[in-house]
Amino acid sequence: MSRNRTKGNEKKAHHFVPITYLNEFTNENGSLRIYQKEAPNKEIWRKPINTGFRNYYYSQPTPEGTWDNNTLEDHFSEYEDKWPDFVSKIRARISVNENLDFLFQYIMLQNSRVPATRDMVELILAQDVVQTVRLMDRNGMLPPKPEGLEGILDNAIATIDPHMSIHAMSKIAEGLTKLLQMLGLAIIRNQTGTSFFTSDNPIIWFDPSVPENKMRPHTVSPEGPVLFFFPLARDLAILGSSEAKDFSEELGLYEGQQATPDFVNTMNRLVAKFSYQAFYSDSDEYSDLAVEFSSTSPTIEFENYPTQDGTLRFYRRVFGPRRKPHKWSG
């Protein structure tokens, strides 16, 4: 099908990081410093409307053979449009405990819709396809290979229809729901003079008992401990902890301690590390982090062990060179 499918009021630029969210991280001119991991020393400033999107990223084919470019974007906009008022209430110290369902849905949506998550899903599905084909070959279920191409499956690749990762978003959200139930969530106010920044993968959590050089992204044990961080604005963030669960059960989203300079610097460093392709700031002072993490993003690692009946497949989330799914050409 042709990709030239925008007409009338059809939407083309699909933001995976909402404009209304990024507006809270801009400088006095309404611009963001974009730190791209593939070009860490390149200085780029953009308005939120001009970053954090891919064309037709949430478009879906219809039974009639056309494209639906708007339904998911319109659904996401229902949350995005409410975000500025929600953040303003937190900033003004107005309780939002009656709207925590909105916050949780926003967090789950923002975690499941970004390229870091969708690419991971497509990589896992592609690996499953390749391993299934190799198993069928081992069991004599495929035709003989052409002469001279006996090892053709050794380097086999699979491409996955990107709509599969759209359909997986609800399952990803369900998994995050279980994590959020382990946590107490606190509002962190930042008056240090150094702004929080954010990224194209802004929902982060990890095991705080593990040193940073051994940390695995979005990986914790079922019993914890867990540390969760979501920057809301230059001056606000939500910090979650399994140790504070009792506080949240009593107080809901409660006021945590004021951020210290060390805390802001530590969390900004982790936001940069967890970023997938780029992180965003109101300052041009963080090129060193962009260089340090230029070849490190949250990604997926596979281990396969052949058995008599098939293959045991394991995957784990790691920090390493970003792995892009092979492009679907369907």
C-alpha cells in the first residue's frame, strides 16, 4: 500500500512523546535541546511540535484496504489535552488523588507507545519466528535446501508487521499495572536551579540495590526493591519506591522531600541512560552525557538453547547498542 495516504484532516506526524508533555521542559524561548545519541555532539534546538514523532507511527490498515491515520492519535489526544491542567494542579499543591487513575493510565500509555517498547516487542516476535523456522527445519518439516545453501537458516532474519507491536500495547500496560501496585509514589519538587530533563523513553524503573554498571533497564525481582522515576516538568517529578508503598496506601500521591542537587544530577543521568534515541533538556550543558551514552540504550538480548523437543528461549533487557527491527515491507 502507498505511504502517500494523507488527505483532508488525516494526521501524519504521530508524536510518541506528547507535545503537551514536552512543553514542560522547554527553555524561555519554548525550545528543547535535543541530545541525539547517534550524533551526540550535534547541537539541535527544536520546538516540541517538531520532535518526538514518526510519520504514520500509529496508522492501521482498515478492512476496506485504506489506512486509519487518526483513531489512535485521537485516543492519545484525550490524555494529552488533559496533561497541562493536571501538572498545573500538582505545581499549585492542589490534590490530584481523585485523578490518580488518569495519572496511571498516562504512565502506562507513555511506557507502551514509545519506540523503545515497540522495537523490543518486534525484536522478540522476529526472534520467535526465526527459532520456529529453525525448529521446523530440524524436525524435517521444510523442503530440502538448495545445493550450496545448506546453512541458509544460520543467518535468517524475520520482519514483523509493526501493527503487532501496536496490538501488544495493552499487554505491556497490564504488566506495568502490576509494577505500580508495588509502589508508593511521591511528588518531588525541584528548586535547585538545575532542571529535570526527559527523554523519548521517560518512564524508568530499576533495582536500586544493583550498582549502575550492572543495572538492567526495567528489570526488578518480584519482591523488589524497585525505584521508579517519571519527570513531569523541569521542576517536578514523580518518584516511586517499593519501600514507600505503605505511605501511598494511606496518603495517595504524597509530597516527598525537596530535590537536592545530587538527586537531580543522578536522575538526569539515569534519564539520559534510559533514553532510546534522544533526551531533551532546556540546557546545552549535557553533551558529555550524550557522548557517554551514545552507544548505550535499553535493548533486548537473546539466549537460545536447543533441546530434544525444541529450543528454550530466554531474553532479558540490557543496556547496549540499540537494535532496530528489520523494516517491514508489507
